[in-house]
Amino acid sequence: MQNSKNILIINDMPGYGKVALAAMLPILSTMGHSVYNLPTALVSNTLDYGKFTILDTTDYMRKSIQVWQEMGFTFDCITTGFLASPEQVDIIQEFIASQQKEDLLVMTDPIMADDGKLYNGVTEETIETMRRLIGVADVIVPNVTEATFLTDLYRGQEALTREQARQVVDKLLEYGPRSVVVTSGVAQETGEHVVWGYNGKTGAYFTLPYEFIKVHFPGTGDMFSAVLVGELLDGKPLEQAVQRGMDVLETLILMERNEAEKNKGIRIERFLGLLQK
């Protein structure tokens, strides 16, 4: 494919379920890219089952990067998700620095919270570490809970006024990312579910409403991030790429909403044709 890019996905790998690497790999491959992966942890299954085991792969990450550097592997895009330890942030920051070139796209999803609260095991140290990582990103995609904890503004609040949302976005920009996409928000004035953002290339703030569907699948954020990356690498403006990600996710959720076992996530391989429409 003429526009094929080398993409490195840094995220956890589930033994069962369509989240993280298992969700992102098929999407970006279908969009025509050459996809590499660097697992930050091996997870037995999606966390929604309530019982799981996790293997930290920090040592493997370090050794893999060393081999790749010896082989001269280079990347057009690096996207990061779940991290198992603060040490992994140092490894990733150093690797991103070694890959720097004019058109390198770095996207970070600071996975650590949702529904107004931090995930189990996430500490203030984790938050501070994630602030360092978003500083080297071109685009960050926190959900509104993660955004409020990262900025220490309106912590745990999901409904924000227009002014509060602008304050959160501006505070995130102070940490260094070029563009910001805050998902899963609620506009306090209207009650609409929205995505708030800032396009670093144009200097434009934006608010994009979407239809909220009362169904929960793990991995939808990962799928949104994958579509977003694919669209940005295809040269689409940030707002258009975000809208495309929202549209794809809405369609996927509607098509799977009657599936009995939702804890395994959306069976993305059944719907990859959507990405070519």
C-alpha cells in the first residue's frame, strides 16, 4: 500500500479478549500499515471478568528495543497505552527520542482511570509519571476522568461546563503535548456526551457531540485510538479523524450490543470491512 507506515503499538497483550494490542493490531493492519507491537504486560484476560493475572514485561521491552536498534528498525508512528511500571515510561521516552524525525507521530493514551475514579493500583506517583509521558506526545487521548486527574482540576467530575473543559484542555497542553483529545465527557450546559479537543496544527479548540449508547464493552477506547491514528497517518485533520473514530465505534457497539458475553470486548475481526468504507 502506497501510504503504508511503520507503526509501533506499546500496550498490554491479553490472553483473551479484544482490548489493547488485540484490538489495535487488526484495525491498523486492515488500514494498510506495517504494525509492530511491544507488550508492556501480558494479561490473562480482560479485567472486566474480575479475576486475572498480569506479567510485567519491562525487561523484555528493554531487550526488544535493543535488538530493534541493532537491526535499524525505524517507525513513522509510536502509540502508547497501558504501562505496568514507572520504569517503562523512562524506556519509552528514551526510545521516542532515538526515533525523532520531522514526521514522527507519537500518540499517548494515559490509561489509568475511568468513571470518575482511578483504577486499582494507580497512585499519585503513577499520575506524575504519566504527566511526563504525555509531554513527548503529538496527540494525547485521555478520557475525561484521566484528564481531570492529570490536571488536578475537577477530579472525578465527568460533566464540565464549556469553560471548565477549556481549562482542563489548556492545563494538559502545559505538560507539552501538541494536540489534545478528551473523550467520554458530558457538556454540563446541554447534557450532551462530547469529545473536547485542541488541534495543535491549527490552534483550534473543538467540541464534537456523540450519541451515548448504554452498553459497556472493554477495549472501545483502544479501538477508537487505533482508528484515530490510522486516519491521522492518512493525512486527515484531527477533528475529522476524531469524528471517524467516533462513527466507527458507534457502528461497532450497535452491531454487537446484543452479544451476551460483553466482557471479552467487541469481536473486531468480524467488522474490519467497516474500516474500508
